[in-house]
Amino acid sequence: MSDRNQRITFARSPRGLPVPEDFGADETAIPAPGPGQFLSRTVYLSLDPYYRNVMKNSQIYQDRLAPGDVMVGETVAEVIESHHADYKPGDIVAVRNGWQQYAVSAGQGVRRIDPSLAPIATALGVLGMPGMTAYAGTVFLAAPLPGQTFVVSACTGPVGCAAGQIARHMGARVVGIAGSKEKCEYAVRALGFEACVNYKDGDLVAALKAACPDGIDVYFDNVGGSTLEAVTRNLAMGARIVLCGMIEAYSMDTPPPGPWLGPIVGARATMKGLVVYDHMHKFSEMQRVLSRWIREGSFTWRDDVTESLSRAPEAFCRLMRGQNFGKALVRVGAEPVIRQ
Amino acid sequence: MSDRNQRITFARSPRGLPVPEDFGADETAIPAPGPGQFLSRTVYLSLDPYYRNVMKNSQIYQDRLAPGDVMVGETVAEVIESHHADYKPGDIVAVRNGWQQYAVSAGQGVRRIDPSLAPIATALGVLGMPGMTAYAGTVFLAAPLPGQTFVVSACTGPVGCAAGQIARHMGARVVGIAGSKEKCEYAVRALGFEACVNYKDGDLVAALKAACPDGIDVYFDNVGGSTLEAVTRNLAMGARIVLCGMIEAYSMDTPPPGPWLGPIVGARATMKGLVVYDHMHKFSEMQRVLSRWIREGSFTWRDDVTESLSRAPEAFCRLMRGQNFGKALVRVGAEPVIRQ
């Protein structure tokens, strides 16, 4: 353990897609935990598209960033010193340490991680907020029936892969949308999707029509924009669209228009907005269901791990260009030795 | 009874808003009913915004129009000669006679009208398809709860006035949107709405915020476009939007984009497309409920009647510019004498 705390800071609001120069870096002393606090060292930093929105400093997020502030973010960390009654050194926690090696916490919003369930990094992916997002959107909002066609975009990312596999476990016919041949092959081979369409391959409307000849019963939308538009032109009667993510819009200053709504009326479709925080009371249910499938070998995911905190800005910029392949993580510190 | 049949015909697909020159006029012989047919004389012709879409000759409607064809449309008519077992002279029917004085029918899609329920013109308005549209969207799709804020656009038209009054009868707080001071005053005074916003008065977002301080729980959308956009910026949590009409779009060649969907997600809102034909099995329920309210004096409507078929094109163009005030009708023939 070095005696310094490396941090990545917010430098400025990006214009359009973020670039590494939108971030800064510095070093501080390792903070000391006060009464009722614990100190933890960051093992994994989660990279999530919504950070781009936080960097806009809009008012929809609680976090407001001034230049020089450490970037906010979810992490998995190991408690190394504690004056908090509920946490002791060696505990693994999901905590919002941000983009830095060490942080103190008073325990607010902290979640204890059970390392026996699955690799601890899943607490930032399929067994964390992305998994909960997928579970809520698929099980509670979309509720696909056996045999129905379930389409999910960004389908190899943590939300998309979980949503598609949950739908598959519910008996749906799952068709993914992704941005490369490799991702599409992975979706069919490893995730068990019926088909996967590469949106960079040209006419997405026609490709979806071919992959979904009976129309799309459910669309789990992680991207918005032109992909959503193409889906609306292939809806089955009574289709449900779960609006979850709009990654294209996060890098825009003025929100883009949505799709022409005529096809929504024609298909008697329902569009529903998903906010994961509404469903947190189901978190343990989600973990119980998904971790059982993980143990049984019928649910998988892929991590895209960048080594070292200093490369986090560049990894985040890749994510925002859709160039990650799997859950984007930064390994900030060594994996802890788990004593079972 | 003259021995000629005056007709208004389709001349060409309008460019943008329709103009009277998009229509033609001619005279034919009065047709003779064959076996299993009846002849009726048109009393009222209904003018409905969807005719503008039919005039596009797009494939979403069954009716295809060639230049010189009589314009399609719903009418209330009196049977004057019948070889049909179910209809006899003097019967009042809702029938798709189109824009002409006389037509024969084999009974398909014909609905018998009970003149004791309400004035027969209501069969084209609040007790007809517009009423059914309002009833289905409000009762089955939106389901406002007592005390919730229910907003409806085009609120003095047949769908809007029925939707708002049904919501009021369900205990909701109803706020209308209309395009003139007179319409707004009528909505509050005669329809019993809590408030009505004139969308031509400037900042609609702010006006809705003032009229709906707790946000909009239900929006019954008859217009789409910028009005829908303004509503999305005032949604209450869990809001429902019923997509029913998009009058702005009917006069466009390329469908316009929809609203930015971010607020739908933020409000956990649901948008649902309404197609009235899905709900026709509830038609008698709708008539029973609404006609009781009419008898009790707690449900009203307004007709905007244009005298004589020859003025139908100009009345239709007014309707598409939002210049009607109430259900747009053309009186094609004299009111029948009803023998009770």
C-alpha cells in the first residue's frame, strides 16, 4: 500500500463525445476514517454511460462536479480500516469511491458483497445495478411470454446481456443488436440468443425484419436514436418497449427528438420508462435468481477490464464510442484474497 | 326528393393542409337498391381529421381513392327504400355513405341508431366512433384515479370533450388544451373542466405547469407534435399518455419526429397507442354509460354544423386548420321526422 491516493478528476464538461482531456489526475494523502467511517481500497471501478450525463452538470443527478473534483463512480472495494460497526477489514463492498484508489465512507449506500456468489466484479455488472436494471425492465415491465420475440440493443453490455438472458430463461426468442461481428457471434454462441443483428451492417429495418419475421413483441432499449426508430418499424401488435438507456443522447447538448410515434399507435404498442431505483426492493430477488443461473452455467457475461486507474479516462471514452466489449471495468487495485 | 344525387369527389392528394381545390363535385342518378340492399338519404356527414390521411392514399386505410371517386366518410342517414330484411324505410342508421346525398348499402358495417337516446347526430360524435375512442382511451387505457390530473388536447372536439368529461365522471381533475379563448371558456363552463389552456397564448410548458401544479398524471393526446412535447415536460411520476391522434402529422408528407423521450424515462411514464377498432365490443357499454349522463344533464358536447353538402370541402379545410368549434358536421339533408 503506497501512502498516496491517486485520483482521476473532472476537468471540464465534454463537448460531444468525451475525450481524455476532459479529465485530470492528481494525488492526495490517503484519507483517515473518522468515527463511524471506514476506509476502503478500490479494486474495480465501474465505467457507466450515465457518467457522461453527470459530466454535463445537469440537475438530474445529485452529483455536481467542479473542475478538480474526483470523478464520481461505483466501485468494488476492500475495507482496510474501520470505525464502522457493520464493516471490518477484509469485507468486500460495493461503494461509490469514485475514480480513486482510496476513500472513506460512513456506510451510506454501501452494499456488502458475498464473494461466494460470483466473482466480486459482478457487483458492478450482472449482479449489480446493471443486472437490477435488466431484471426490472425484463421481468416487471416487459414481461415477455414464451415464444415472443424479445429484442435488446447493446446486447453484449451488462444490461443487455442480462436482459436477453433473463428473457431467454422466460421462454422468449431473443434477438440481440450490437455493433460488431464479434459481439454478434458472442451473443448467439455464449448468450444463447436466437440471432443478433449488427447495426453497422447497413439497413437495420430490413435486418430486423429478417430476424424477427413475426414482429418484435418486446424491445429493451439501451440506446435510443436511430436503433429505436428501426425497431418501431418492426413492431408486433401489442408490443412493449422498455426505455432504459439513450446513450446517443448523453453526448448531445440538446436532447434529440424521439421516433415518429405513428407506428406506436398502429401496433397498439406501449412505451415505458425504466428507472432502476424504483425497483431496489427487488435487489435480493434479482441476485438470488441470477446467481442460481450463474451456478447452473446458464447465465454468463463478459468483462472488458482496463488495467490501472490512469487509463480510466481513455477506457471511458472507448465505452462512449461503443468500443467496449462487455462490462467496462477498470482494475484499480489487486483482487483481494478471499478467506472463505 | 330531387331525382339527382349530388356528390363531392376526391380530386387530388393535398399538399400540406388541404384546400377546397383538392375536391371536385358532380351529380349522378340516385342509385337503386338491389336485392339485400337498402337506399338511404344522408342527413349528416361527419368530418374527421383521418380523412386527410385517406387522401394521402397511403396503405394504412382500406379505402383507396382515385380522382373522381366520391369522398369516403361516415354519415347518419334515413333509409328510404329497402330490400334488406333488417332495415325498413324510416330507420335511422350510421352508414358510410360518403360525401353524397344518397347511397345504397348491403348492411355491412351499418349501425342502427336509437333516436330516443340522444339527437341522431351524436351517432357521429360522442355516441359514435369519437365517443368510443374517448371511452376506450380514458376508461381502459388511461384509467385516471380520483384526484389525478387528466389533460386532454383538442378538448372541445368530440373525442376530447368526451374524454375529459368521462375523466371528470371518474373523479379526475380535468385540464383541457384548446386553440381559442372561446373554446377554453366553453371547456370550463360547459364541460366542467377545472381549467383550460389556450396553446396559442405563448409558453405552453409554463401554462401547463401553472394549471397542473402537481404534474400531469394522464395525457389524452389528440394532436401530437409540440403540444405533446410540452406535456412531457410536466409529467407526474407514473404518468400515462394515450396516443390517439396526431392531427399535425396528417398534413405532412414525411412523418415528423416524436418528442425527446428522456422525460418519459424520468417520470417512469407509459405511452400507449390507441386504435378504436380494438374496443368495438364495448360499444354498447359506452352508449349506455354516456347516454345516461346525457339524460342526467352531466355530459354535453357541441356541434359545428355546416349547411349543405357543397360547402363540405371548405368545412373540412377549416377542421384541419383547427378552426372548427365542436364536432364538425355537414347537414346534407333535412332532419327526419322521428315517429316515437
